[in-house]
Amino acid sequence: MSDEAGMATEATLDPETREKLLADPGAILADRDLMRALVAAREDEVGENVIDIRGRAMEALEGRLDRLEMQHENVIAAAFDNQSGAAVVHRAVIGLLETSDLEDLIHSLQADIAPILRIETLRLVIEADPVLPNLPEDVVIAPQGAIERIVTAGRRAPRGDDIVLRPSSPITRPIHGRSVASEALLPLELGARRPAALLLMGSADAARFMPAHGTDLLRFFSQAFRLILLGRL
């Protein structure tokens, strides 16, 4: 390159900018857009018949960095969702504990606890049994064997203690009493001498309860409700 051309190149940068870059060349490396522009300028200079391996390597590293950043953001988002979900369930359990008696407990499910959990419906279903007469009117009384049919809904039966997450089923529509898009079914074991019971949750969001979702928080909520319910019966 002639001295004239070199001087022309230098003239494209004002002295202050040039001094800053010479003092801290790492600033260029930290700017991905600037580095991309520099590599593109280099490739234009060498022509189409020459492959710049460094440029290709940088593109590959950029792609890998983008993927790592996306995974990092997804992990943070999932951790935040889990923490937020746990706080919501804890508030709901406290709401259950604050009820004064069985009737208040059952009434609170739809009136107070469902809004805390951000769902549309929360109903307790118990199969009819003389051992538990005079249950509050908000309890859904079902014939014997009905809960198993509700849980299976024509599909392969899960284990008795399995929580079921699924799109809403026609069999549960009368229990919800309104239109929902997805639902969670939480079986309750009340004891050998007591009838089968079930907590039924319904959401207008089709993605709220999906089979691939975890059930740890729902299991904690159902176990807490079971203990509170047994203490009130």
C-alpha cells in the first residue's frame, strides 16, 4: 500500500477516535456488530475466490454464543416461573388454613383459592357414602366408581395417586360448570373407610395444564388440602 493510500485510510478516523481504539482495542472485539462489519469488509477485499477461515470461525462462534445465550435466558425464565409458582401455591395453602370450618373450607375453593391459583374452577368431588353425610352443598357428590371414570375419561387408567393434566374433557364439563380449556385432576386418599375424592382444577388457558408439565407443586397443594380436609371432617 502506498503512503498516500495509508494516509487516506488513516484520515477516515478522527484523532480522538483513533487514540481511543489504540488505547483499548478490546472494545472492538466486544462489539459483535462492529466485528461482523470488519469481517465482511475483509471478505470483500480478498474477493469471492478466497475463503477467510477466521471469518468463518467467528460466524460459527457467534452462532454458538447465540444458542448459549438463549439457553441461559430459558433457564432463568424457568427458575423464575418455578419460584413464582411456588409462592402462589404457598399463598393458596395459607388461604386454606385460614378457613374456620368445613363449610368455609369448601366454599373458599371456588371463591378465594381459585383466584389465587389463577384458575377458573376448583371443585371437590367425593363419591356418595353414608360415612360422610351432610357435606357442604359446594361439594360435588358423585356415584360410586365415578371418580375412576372421570380420571380415565376413556383412556388408560393411571396409578391411583397420579395427577392428571390434560385438555378439558366432556365428562368433567358439568362439574366445572363453565367452559375451560385444560384441567388438572388431583386424586385424594381420605383413608380406607372413606370414599374416593378428587380435586378438579380448570383453566381457560389451553396451555396451563399439559401432560408434559411437572406436578410437584400440584402434589404439594393436594397433600396440604387433604390434611386440612381430614382435620375438618
